[in-house]
Amino acid sequence: MIFFFVSFLSFLLLFNKPLLPKLFPSWLGELRLLAALLFQEALCHSFQWLTNYVSVSARILRCTYTTFSSRTGNVEDKEEEVMAAAASASGEMTVLDLPELTLEIILAKLDPPSLCSMAGVCASLRDRCRSDHLWERHMEEKWGKVVGKAAQKDWESYMGSRRDPGSRNGLVGSVRPRWWMGSWLKSRRQEAAGGGGGGGSESRLPVESVMARYLALESGRFWFPAQVYNRENGNVGFMLSCYDAELSYDSRTDTFNARYPPHGQRLASVEERVRWERLRAAPVATPAHDLHVSDCLSDLRPGDHIEIQWRRSKEFPYGWWYGVVGHLESCDRNEHHCRCFSSDTVILEFKQYKPDSRWRRTTANRKGHREEGNETDGFYGGIRKLYKKDEISVWRQLWPTEVLQ
């Protein structure tokens, strides 16, 4: 304990630059590096010790839980008694003896499986390891690109439908403390299912917690809305398009199942093994059957990258199709003489198709744009301009190897 205190105090004191010239001789500047190395070494040893400690504590709790569960009283308190007794017998410090900042830094470095294991050590660590600030980083790193605002709304509805009617605190799921000791995948599925077996004292996970949402996504039990590039992968009819779907994660293959809604005479269909690179969160809040309001028409210039809504018939949902703004037939394509931007007519080109294909070009009216088309060629809807390079890059990576008809 004293080692960590001295290391941390030295780190703060020696790195406070304004104090150095006033309180210490100049040669102490060299000790700043030594203090930094000492503090880093302390954290490293703490992290290694903590990893071993979690493993040992988990085994102790697994062996003693059956004995304690048959007695009266609070199981969580008894878990802490077991941990304290084990530490006392071995003569070693417990994880709760670590300085506050050191413990926070170590917990922030743990991955989700390790956080779940750590939460099974005692009640105090359970509360810490469920903290939103620890799980928000993991949520953003893994799910940030595919889980958007629409998914958040669906999650709230999903949790509302699974809310425990007997709970006053709006908590969901009944999970015994020892579920944390089980396998990572099993724990995710149990948590998302909202149950962990009968008997014993209950440990409930708050509905609004980031951890609950993360585990529900990992388990695959929560189907969330997103969009899939090149629907029905390999189908030429959907090349360079992006359609709405409901997705479920499969942790065994690290892929997704995509469920497309029914439309017209066509029943709902499911596409399996959809990879991460074919997914995105919906960039706009426009529902799949609604016309998107095109607020970028006055800004469109030849060479701009766009997405446009298109559907086969009025009964079908829209998909987003990639294209670029082209030149008018009367334009000589000289950038110094081009006046296409001043015309009310905007040329949209889909260069994945051959020049003589009926899908190669279409037009839009800058001032009075609305859905246009017919049952033969389909219906073109709203337009959104692509400003971000990463959005454009994704479309280029999906470019077909052969020109389409």
C-alpha cells in the first residue's frame, strides 16, 4: 500500500513543473523520468496481480457459494467475507486495498469478459464493473458504427417489454452472482434472456445501463435496426445499394443475421453471415417507406457523390443507391466553362452500369424534386449528398469487379 502511495505522490509532485524551480535543485528534473517509470512499473505489476487475483477469487467463490446459499442472510456480504478471509489467510492485500485512481485505471484497461469476471469478486466491485463509463468505451469501439439512434429507441422498447413487473426499480433479469463465473458467451445469453436460473440471492442489472445493452447485443437476442450494403450478397440486382434490415449478432462466427421486412407479395427473408464491413447505422432518420426530404439539391455540382432512394414499386421499401452528379449533354465538361450547377436539371450517373444501360443515368429537378418513375424502371426518391470521405470510401470498396448491364 505504501509503495503505491509513494509512487503516485512522486509522480504528481515531480511532474508539477511550476514547483520544480522553486522547491528543488535542477538535478531533480532527471528524477521526473525515474518517477514516471516507477509509476508505470507499479501499474504493470498491479494489473498482473489483479488478473491473478480475479482468477483465484472466482475459484474460491465458486467453491463456497453452495455452502453459503443454504444459509440465511445476504449472499453478497458473505462473498466479501470469503474474499477477506482468503486474503487474511494468505497475508496478501485485497483488490479493494488498491488506491482509488490505480483501481480505476486498471478497470478501464479490462476487456468485457474480464470486467464480467471482476464483477463476481464482491458486491463493491460488482457495482464498479457495471459503471456506464467503463462500458461506454467498449460500446463505442465495437458497436458504434452499426448501432445508431434508431437502435437506441428500439432498445428502450425492447427493455420496456421485458421489464420485470415485480421490480420497483425498473430492473430486468434475475441473475445469480455465480453467473459471472460462467463462460463469457453463456453469461451474455443469460443476461440478455433476463434470467440465470432459480434459487439463491438475485443480482439484477439495470435496464438503462450500458452494460445491459452491450450484453444484449453480444448475445444476439436483441435484433436492432441498421442498413446492409449489397443486400443478398452476390445478387447483381442489389449491387451498390443499401437497405434497411433488422440485425442479430452471432458471436460464434463474428457475423450477423439480417432480416429484411416483407413487401408486396414477398415474405420476410433472412440473410446469414453478413460481415461487419457490409453494415452501417442509418445516416438519416427517414423510414424506408417514406420519401427523404432532399435539402442538398442547390449544392450539387458535377463530380459530387450522392445516394438516392429507389424502389421497384410503390409497395416496396426504398433502398439507398450510390451515384455521382454528371454533366448535361450540352456541357463540354471543361471545368472553366461548366455551368451545369446553374441548371434546374441535375444529371445523376450510376457508373457501375454500362453506358447504354437504362440504369446508367437519371435526372432530378433542383426546385421541384419529388418521387419520379414508373412500374417498369422503378421509382427514384430523395437525394442526400455525401460529404464524408469514409462514406465514399465504403462505396468504392464495394465496387463490382465487372460492369453491370
